[in-house]
Amino acid sequence: MVADESSARSPQKNTGRSKPARRVRLSQKAIVAAAAELFARNGFGATSLDEIAERLGATKGALYYHIKNKEDILRHIYLTVLTASEEPLAEIAASSASPAEKLGRAIIHHATVAANRSPAMTVFYREHPHLTGPFAREIVVRKKVYERYFEQIIEEGQAAGVFTREIDAKIATFGLLGMCNWLSQWYQPGGPYTHQQIAAMFVRMVEQGMLTPPAITE
Amino acid sequence: MVADESSARSPQKNTGRSKPARRVRLSQKAIVAAAAELFARNGFGATSLDEIAERLGATKGALYYHIKNKEDILRHIYLTVLTASEEPLAEIAASSASPAEKLGRAIIHHATVAANRSPAMTVFYREHPHLTGPFAREIVVRKKVYERYFEQIIEEGQAAGVFTREIDAKIATFGLLGMCNWLSQWYQPGGPYTHQQIAAMFVRMVEQGMLTPPAITE
DNA sequence: TACAGTTTTGAACAACTGGTAGAAAGATAC
DNA sequence: GTATCTTTCTACCAGTTGTTCAAAACTGTA
């Protein structure tokens, strides 16, 4: 058998980048925030309560004073994302701006959430199968409602003749949501562009496209 | 309740959607395919070798004749995705088509891979932290090379004046890769559009944008 | 038939999992 | 000081995890 570097039967000590356990006062919020980072990096199933506790400089037992169980942490992460997302979008949709203006603002809003809540966002789109019971169903519904806002803005624009009918509203929605959600995979605050600048480019791209207008020949 | 022959009195409770263990001849390929589906649904860390074996109608021990260890399965999934992705894109990039034509074909190619290899694709963008050693680094490199093709096509178009310079080539790449990758989150073969149709709409959206040209007033 | 090679089994293992109980410690107010 | 309430720790449980391995079952073929 070949000695292989990668599977050196590790007693599984440090999984890479875990922080040196700063001792912060424990709270539900702190637990949820720390867990979000770990879930985002390693996945819900591969993150133990011991790891979460260690990162907070506490022990597993202490966590249970603040949370009900592991899934409870996950639920709080989902609620965090939803509360940050839903209301602003509803306001944009209900405003009296033009469809193009609305769509632009909606994209900027969504991209901002994706960029700011990065770990929670990653978890949001990854760990849904680990939610159980009525809460799981509720999330599905609220996610659909959220998407529906985008669809409606686009349909509104199509009805007004400012958006092309060649692109289905649902498909367009999935497309631009994917564009924004993907941010949480690569965006890092230190980079060459702010998330506002990136969002603006996305808007420009989705609305006017990348092709320059053909030169007018007369 | 339907009498299920294959799992008569299994002490193992059925975890929801697992298939009734069709007894297929075990092979590396079969293991990797089954694992990809399970990893995609529940995550690498939350999927046990028992589950993979059960779905194949075999026992955990038998897997080890075909694979080195759990991470080895993950490695094969990554290779599957890369071999399906890299070469066709390289050919498109090297072709003599126009930048707009190339970009269109590249998007269609990528969307097709995302739609067809759905479970493997989902795993590909999710489970990278569970790869270790040189292989993990190799994947990062090859992923970057892959993205670089898109960037180059866009830069080429910008240099030729057919793509706008208002959108950074890197950002545009991330945007449209996100759009395509998101497919694996929602696309289902039975839906109202084929993946070709969806890809075509994406191309239309990215190239010309959603806004209809303003009416010419004289 | 017998034999060799391939494949699968089933049990064993050490480490780790989410979760619990109660003692211990820390606060706070009197 | 005492009393009370809040928070954290230690130790433990029962179940599951990835992995190993000798024995068994299967395969083809001479």
C-alpha cells in the first residue's frame, strides 16, 4: 500500500482554519453567527457542536442553555437571512418606480444581502434538507414568495413593453438570482470592487446586455 | 402501504428518499454515481458509507474493494465534472468564431453540463473543503483555468469593440457562471423548457439584455 | 472436478456524534 | 455574610462514523 498524504488517518484535530477560541460572552446570536461560518465552510452535517463551542471558547454543554438543539441553530440562520431579505424587496416591489428601476434596485438589494450575510447565505441555499417539520415547508414557501417578487417585476415590465418577451420571467428570475447568489462563493470584501459596484455591473449586464450597439450606418 | 421486497425487515429506518437498493454489480463508477446523488442531497459530511452501500444493495465493507476511502469517492466526482467540462470549452475558446458566438457557445456548453451532471455539479461547488492535500489544490487551479477561458473570450470581445467595457470581464464571468451553476439548484428535466432553451435565453439575456430598444422618435 | 483469482461478507475497532444531568461557578441583590 | 438566579463545566450515555481484515462466496477455466 502506498503511503498517501491525503488520507493520513488523522485523529481529526484542527480542520484547518478554525479560530483560536476567543472567549466571547455566549449568547444565541453569537452561537448562530459562529455556527453559520462553520456550516458554510464544512457543511451542517460535518460540523460538530464541539467545534462550534470550541470556536466560542466554551464547551458543548454550555450551548444547550441558549439553544434547543443543533437544528435549532440552523433554523435561526434561516430566519436571519429571511428577515434581512424579505421586507426591503417587498418595499421595492410596492414602490411606484418604473419596472426597470425596480428590477435594478431589487438586484442591488439581493446582491447586497448575498455579499453581507455571506456565510448565512451559503448555508441558506445549501442545508435545506437538514431542516425538518413545518419549518422546512415554511422556508420553501417564503423562498418562492421571494422569487415571485422578481418574476412580477419582470412581468410588469414585459406588459409595459420595456422588457423583452423573448425571455421567460421565471427563467430570467432564476438567472439573475443565480448570478447574485453566486457572489457568496467568490466575493471577498477586500477585492477590487465593492459589492455596490458589482451589483451595478450586474444591473447593467441584465438590462442592456454586453453587446455594444451596432454602429449606425446610413 | 406497498410491500417492499428488497428491504423486508431492515433494521435501518429509511431516511426519506433513498432508493430500495437495486442490486447492481458493484463498481467504482456505480459507487461514485450513487454517492454523487447522496452527497448532492445531504452533503458529504452527512452521508455515511452505510447509506451509499445500502443504496447499491451492498455492504459497507464491499465498497472498500473498489475505492480507497470516502474522500476517494469525492475525488472521482470532481474528476467526472472536470473531464466533462474542460475539453469542450477549450475547443470553443480556440475556435475561429466571433467573440459573441464563442461566448454564446460557452454559455450553452456550461449550462448543459450543469443541467446534465446535476448531482455531481452540486457536489463540485459545495464540497471542496472536504478535499485535502495536493488534489484540493489541483482542483482550485483547474477551476481557475476554466473561468479564465470565459474571461478571455470577453476580453477578446472588448478589444474588438463588440462587448462593452463598462462591465469588468472577471465580474461578467462570475455573473454568468453563477447564472448557469444555479441551474443545478432548480432545473428538472421534466419542466416546461429544455436546458437548451434555457441556455438560449441566458445567452440572449447576457448579450442583448432584457430592455427592449427604445422606440425611435423623430 | 479442482484451483486460482476476484468480489463480498460480517464482525470488530477506536474515535466521535448529539444530547443529558447535575455539580460548580458567577452574578446580583439584600 | 446569605439567598437566588443565571450561566458554564465535567462526565457520561447510547448510537454512529470510517476503516480494517480474515473468512467466505462467487467466478471462470483447465
